[in-house]
Amino acid sequence: MAQPARLGRGGRWGRRRLSPAAPLQATAEQAARWRPWMQRALQLAVLGQGRTSPNPMVGCVVLDAEGQLVGEGFHAQAGLPHAEVGALRQAGERGKGGTAIVTLEPCCHHGRTPPCSQALLAAGIGRVVVAMVDPDPRVAGQGLAQLRAAGVEVLAGVCGAEARQLNRAFIHRVTTGRPLGILKWAMSLDGRTALPNGSSQWISGPEARAWVHRLRGQVDAVIVGGGTLRADDPLLTSRGLGPREPLRVVLSRTLDLPPQRQLWDQGPAPTLVVHGPEASALGRQQLDQLGVERLELDLCTPLTVLAALAQRGCNQVLWECGPPLAAEALKQGCVQQLAAVIAPKLLGGVAARTPLGDLGLVDVNGAQQWDLQGVERLGVDWLWHLNNSLRAIKA
Ligand SMILES: NC(=O)c1ccc[n+]([C@@H]2O[C@H](COP(=O)([O-])OP(=O)(O)OC[C@H]3O[C@@H](n4cnc5c(N)ncnc54)[C@H](OP(=O)(O)O)[C@@H]3O)[C@@H](O)[C@H]2O)c1
């Protein structure tokens, strides 16, 4: 039997227990048998990266009754067929009595597409192997329960950690009601983001900036504050390096925003300005005339903005704001991952700017502790990846 290529190691999600409605957990022997095919399904799932929100990334492999590969599929975009449907279509009659290996529990509800549990039954699949149960309350073990009730052999937990790592943003949104937040900044070796006179472009080199462009193409929204919009006039697009452009979001309490900004041209990507009730009438009028979408919230905070973005189907956002908003987002638990670019430059100056505003600490022992996931070199710069996913899961 051909063995597909391996994927890298995943995160810590695998330590969580499956829900009571979950099927039999694969034994070590069963997991070893199905792991290579699940790894192939995970590779297929990644092909949908950046396009599936609010849905998860899902991949599926179908084997015939003799264990030969007869179908592959992945979820390419919300609204398009789910991974199982594509793989079953490819397999056709050959899938009868075979095995479907799926990175996520098949859905059992009518959404924009019909339930995959029914499609698997209609295709005569005899065994379904999944990496993880779908945390979406509309599914939550019921898809697998339906299959079992119809006599299909069901196994779960094969490559569960990798699957949870892959869909950590979807899981975060479904379980908390807010998109997963990544906070990114670029600073000099001495921790400065700008000179006292505001000069800041560019601290990081072209390779690091290209990395940020690619990241923008994978998240659903990029968020800045009114201050960054006024100071930098950013474009906030992927420059064509990502699968698609994110929603560009500006948080402004005052709506005291310049009439000419790159973000007002929505040719490259859509823009949304979120503001509170205190926003000026002039600012509102100006945006309306420019045709820029506004969203007024009773309270304009990182938490309320994230809740609104989750409603719009965002699984993952990138905070690219200045110090005050970044600190506020951190304090409100709106950041689960940090991406800190450190350039081998010295800016000096006691009044020079730093990445974060006041976090409200009075004792260094109360400092936020982050887990270093890895450091990579981007040209002459170093990119630090950190997360606090353990704390986010406990919360
Ligand atoms: N090195 C880097 O990676 C990086 C990244 C981004 C920005 N920057 C730098 O940061 C500087 C801009 O910093 P900044 O402090 O002016 O910008 P900011 O943090 O992006 O924006 C602050 C603004 O956000 C709005 N806001 C809305 N709700 C808020 C809330 N709950 N808490 C805090 N702010 C809220 C307010 O806008 P209104 O005043 O419009 O009401 C506030 O003035 C620029 O020099 C830029 O170059 C550096």
C-alpha cells in the first residue's frame, strides 16, 4: 500500500478528551495503521488555507475495500462542497465498502451544503476514521453517532494533535465566540519601533515584510487603530502573496481620520471602520461619502470588535496596531499568538517608541509569560513565534 508523505508535528490540542458522544478512540495499533493516510488527508486540508472561514480546513481520503486509494478531496472555500463530497465523487462506486479518512468529524446538519454523514452513508462507506470530533455544537459527535447507528465502523483520534493545531483558529472561534488573535510587531534590537520623531519605515527588511504580507493573505482580518492609520497610511494587503486579501479593519473612537488614506480605496481589499457612539458626525459623514463601511458598537473595545468579526465569519485576525491598542488587546485576552520581528539595528533614545503600551503591571513577577514556539531567520531579521494557547484553552 502506498504511504503518503508525512506532515510535521502538531500542537497540544491532542491532550483534550473527546466528548462523551464521541466514538471509540483508535487504539495505538489502529492509529499506526491509519496515520499515513490521515497525514495525506491533513496535507489536502492545508490546500484550503486562507479560504475556508468561517469553516475549518478539511481533507479526506477514500480507500476501496482492498485499501487502495480511490478518492481525495479538500474543502476549498466556504459554500463549496466539503472534503468528503469531493473524495466520494472521485471514488464513485469504488468507495462502496471502503474507508473514508477525514481530518474532522463529518457534519450532520444542513448548512450551505447537505450533511456529509448522509453522503458517506449513501456512498456505502464501511468505515470512517477521523482525526477529531467537530467542536461546532451543531455537530459535536452527532455526525459520528449517525454513522455508527447506521452500522459504519467509526474510529477517532488519529493524528488528533495535528488536526487541532491545523484548525486552532476555527476551534478557538467556535469555543470562545471570538477569532484567534495574532499580534505582530517589528522592532529594533533595543526594543524600539520608531524614533521619537515617528520615523519607523522600515525597521525590518524585505524578507520579514514579505512574511507579513503572506500572513495577511491567510488571516481573515487585519486590525489597526486610528493612530496607525493617521501615522503610517498603511495598505494592509498581502501584495498578492496570499491566497486572498483580508478584511482591513480600523478601530477609531473619534473617527478623526484623514480624508485621503490608502485604505479608503477598496479596490485592493475591503475596509471596515469600527467606532463607538462618541464618534464625530463629521467623521461618520466623511466615511459614508467615501463609501467605506462603518460599524458602530455601543462600546469600542478589542473584545467587542472581535465578537463582531466572529459574527462575520472571521476565524483568525492579525493585530498590526500601535502600542495602546496592542496593550489593550493583550489585556483583554484577544491575542493568542505573538509574531515579533527583531531587526539587528539600534535606535536608542529614551523617548523612542516601544511595541506595547501600559499592561497595568506593578510587579515584574506578574509579567505575561509566553511560550516560545520557535525562532526563524528572515533575511537579516529574526522572527519570534510565541503562543499562550494553553492559557487560552483553560480560560
Ligand atoms: N513597529 C510596528 O510593528 C508597528 C505596528 C503598528 C504601528 N506602529 C506604530 O505605532 C504608531 C501608531 O501608534 P498609535 O498608538 O497612535 O496607534 P494605534 O494603537 O494603532 O491606535 C490607537 C488608536 O486606536 C483607536 N482605539 C479604538 N479603540 C481603542 C481602545 N479600546 N484602546 C486603544 N485605542 C483604541 C483610537 O483611535 P482614535 O484616536 O481614532 O479614536 C486610538 O487613538 C505609529 O508610529 C506606527 O508606526 C508600529
